[in-house]
Amino acid sequence: MAGRTPSVVVLDYGSGNLRSAVRAVERAGASVTLTADLDAAMAADGLLVPGVGAYEACMKGLRAIRGERIIARRLSGNCPVLGICVGMQILFERGIEHGVETEGCGEWPGVVERLQAPIVPHMGWNTVDVPTGTRLFDGLQDERFYFVHSYGVRDWKLVTNDRTPDAYQPLVTWAEHGGDRFVAAVENGPLCATQFHPEKSGDAGAQLLRNWVTSL
């Protein structure tokens, strides 16, 4: 990417206020377009999938613009995708909210379910347990990130073997709230995601976004 500014599309599928995500990625050094256009989303160096609200509503909005196909097509071509908050959750197999089970994008196995903590939602700043070898969290140690969620992936069962390329060995970052452990981020080849909001996480979130943009 030397010599030119990376291009990023923030996928617009009706999921809340996206301007803060656009501004944050612009500050990270990318040229950003907010759109639902298929061709633009496929052509960009990076695709950011945001998400706020209910899992079911986000999946309906995503399917309305064929967003799950855009994500799958980009990943099949090794093109980077970053999911944030519910934009991370919908990458898993399914979500269960208020007794309603909704099929997700299925890029990772796992179920998004209600956190089993004394106080829900989990709202505010929290530390994360980062694995070794991560590029997404490069230069970040013992930092705090901003979370707002009542649901998460509490069990990770992705199975890999010795034949799985190192670049596709998932690096899972964990966090804990009220004694309940959940997935806070995943780095898996071209597909990365965070349960927290990097665009609301101050200097630490800005560094994480710069790391992602630099990798495009």
C-alpha cells in the first residue's frame, strides 16, 4: 500500500449512527466511503461492518443489501473485513436474543447469547486478554477498550489442525465481565472483529484501527 491511501468502505445497512466509525477510520489513515453498493464494497481495500442493536434486526438489514454475500465474496478473495460490535456477532453461526434464534453469516462457529453476569448490559471500559502474535493489537498492552453489549460469544470451539496455514489460525482475544468470559476480538486471516467499539476507545482504539488500516 506504499504510495497511496488505503480505501475502506463502511457498509451502510441501516445499523445506527455510522459517522463516528467513518471519522475514526479516516483518522486512522484511510479514504472512507459509507455505502451499501456491492461494487464499491468489493473494490475497497478494506470493508468495515459496524453494528448496533439487536442481532435479528442487523441480519435483516444485512441481507436486504446482500451484505452476507459481500462479506463471503471478499473473504474468498482474501480481502480484509473488520466487524465491530454486532458487526462481529453476526459473523458467527447464530444469535439467540429473547428466545429468538437468528442465523448469522456463519464465518465462524459459535452462538451469540446473553451474558451470564450479575449486571447486564456490560457497559464501559474493560481490559482484554490478548494472545501472542496478534497484529491487530500491535503496540497495545494492558489497554482498556469501550464495550456496550448484553450478548456475546461465551464459548469458542473452532477446530484447526497442523495443515491450517498459520495466517488462518484464529487468534482469539478474551474479556471478562461479572465473572463471565466472552470473546472480545478475533483475528483470523483477512477477517478481524472486535466486540468493543474501537471508534469510542480513545487512543487505544485509534491505534487498533491504524494497525488494521496499515495492514490493508
